[in-house]
Amino acid sequence: MFVVPSSARSWVPVDPTSHFSLQNLPFGLLAPAGRNVTLATAIGDYAVDLTALRDAGILTIFRSTNMDSFAEFSLEELSELRHKLFEIFEESNATLRDNEILRMGAMTPLSEARLLLPIKPTAFIDFYSGIHHASNVGKMFRPDMPPLLPNYRHVPVGYNGRASSVVVSGTPIRRPKGQTKAADAEVPSFGPTKELDFELEMGFFVGQPTAMGEPMPIADAPKHILGYVLVNDWSARDVQRWEYVPLGPFLAKSFATSISPWVVLPDALEPFRIAGAEQDPEPLPYLKTKLSLTYDIKLEVSLQPAGSDTSHVISTSNTKYLYWSFDQQLAHQASNGTPLGWGDLYASGTISGPLEGSFGSMLELTWKGSKPIEVGGATRTFLEDGDTLSMTGYCQGDGFRVGFGTVSGTVEPA
């Protein structure tokens, strides 16, 4: 693991509010104009073509390999690569700084960069680890019962989602059709969802597989997590309400899941580990860990209503509100011997805070549509065609940020 000193600075201009400080150096896939897809990093306002740096002899790597995907690299190798990038971009290193021709060829303004889905997931697993979200849903739909079901504080609840519909930020989201049943209707009907929603989540990719039948001890979980992304698990609430009994989410969730394009390594997040939520009762032994349980990642959701050119913040939250940590989620998934696959994507579940302004879905923000919210002169209960929903997240350091950029999507008509 390599943690960049908090005092380190780059020769690349980096605004203190930029997500892509020298302390971050995430990885993504860049499609440069006229060239092959390449692994890239981000610093300041630039995406950097790592193949160009390698071919110029500035970036030396451990072995001859393609640079067109994450598949060639283990977490240890990515960590080493990030260390080398730190040395290249550190303010005293003139090698790339003073090579104007190479800089112009290798560094693309982020505003012009075509970023791809960083990893095509082999599987998608969505947890339900936001305790405030779970409590809110319980209050709405089971008002005569305790908000949390009896298993919630004992087991990280989750389900297997649809990997084929995971898309990168900026991909338009077509309003899905589905089967719904109105409260006053005798039979269901089929048509576009009227309750399109977002879910504010964090996710991580598996970078080291396991063998079938061999559970993974929770102490080993950090070795298997390649890096983290923002996740918006779009939802059709009216479809979900009708179909989820008895087997849980299905078509209401499988139509689209958006993720941010930059994968932030655990190394970059390590200085921001915090204790997380108090767990009571004490987790079973296979879920107990000596590590701090989560990260202090500040999260924000913005909505740009159809026809408007202005985006408005509608929610702020934090990963500290997760009840089950990322390590616990992964350890639970592997506890029955299911093989973890390279490229599996795990999402946290909706991360809501305890107050109304920190809720991580329209379902909660409008309390099942009963309390419409005002957004720049428009009124919303759920998302409408033409709306653009954006999420962002970052850790705040002393004069710098380690962030994830943005995950966004614009709703298209069914």
C-alpha cells in the first residue's frame, strides 16, 4: 500500500476543490481521439494517457503488458503503478513537466475526455446496508411493524442484480416499462414507470477471485477489493412495489445501474478510514473485523430539471451512515463458498443519513410521493423525462480532496 503524504503537491495545477489531487491518482479507461483505448489516470483538470507515458519511456512498468484494461493488473501492481505516477507528477519532477510535446499528446482536458466503463462487471450484487434508508422504507411500507426486519442487524441483506445493464456516467437512461398495479385496480397493467427513482450508493470491484467452496476470511477482504466507484442504482418504485413479493427486486432494478468512470484505489482512501456505525448486537465471528469499518466520504446528489440549465443539490449524505461495511459485505457474500469473480461489482445499498436533507432516494425525499420537493421552480415527486440526476463524492484532506468525480444520467422517454 502506498499513501501519498498529505503535504505533497503536483506541478500540475490542482484546485483545492478538485477531486483529482496528487493524493488520489485514480484509474479509468480513456478513448483518445484516433488512438486505442488506454488505461488513464486523472489529475487536476486532466485525464492522462498512460500508454503514451509508457511508450515515451517515462512510465516504466514491471512487465510488458497491454494497457487497455484493468484485467492485466492486480491490486498490488496498480498500487505500484500509482506510486510511479506520484513520482512523475510530484512538483519537483521535471521529466514530463518540461516535455511540452509529450504533455500535449498525453494529457487531455477532462471536459474533452471520452471515458469508458472502467470494468465490465462479471456480476452485480446490491446490498441494503444503509440503515436509515432501510428504516425509512420500513416506516413507509410497514407502519404497524418495527421499521427494521428482525434479520437486519445480524446479516448484510443483499440480492444479485443484472451486470449487463451497468453503464458509465453520462449514458442516457430510458424510462423503463413494467407491470404495476394501482391500489384501486383489480388487475395489473403494463406501461412506463410513473415512479422513476435514483439510489445514492458506493460500489467496489473485486480484483482477486476465490475458489468455489472456499470462504474468504474477513481479514482478507482488503486483498480482494480493487477499488471504489460511485453507484446510482436506478429504480422503478411502482414496478418494485408490485413484483418484489416474495423474491425481492427484479425488473424494477435491472434496467440500468450507472457508475462513475474513475476507480479510486483503497490506498487513496486509507487516510480517511473511520469507525462507522455502532453495531448492536455484536456481529457473528465471521463478520467481526479489527479494521475501522468505513470511510469518511462526503456524498451529494443534484437534480437538473428538464428544460433548466441549472442543477440543484437535493441531498447530502456520507458513507459513515452505512451499517455494514464493504469488508463485511464481501465476507458475507463469500461465507457460503460462492466464488468471488474478478470484476464483480458490489454496491452498498442506498446511503441515507438521519435527516430529511440527507435521504438517498426520491422515495424518501418525497416520502413516497406525499411531500413533493421544489427544485429550481419545478416540483418533483419522482424523476421526469429530461431530468438529469448527478451524484458526487469526495474525502476532504488538509487543502486537497480525494474524490470520485461524478456519476450522472439524463432520463429519456420510454
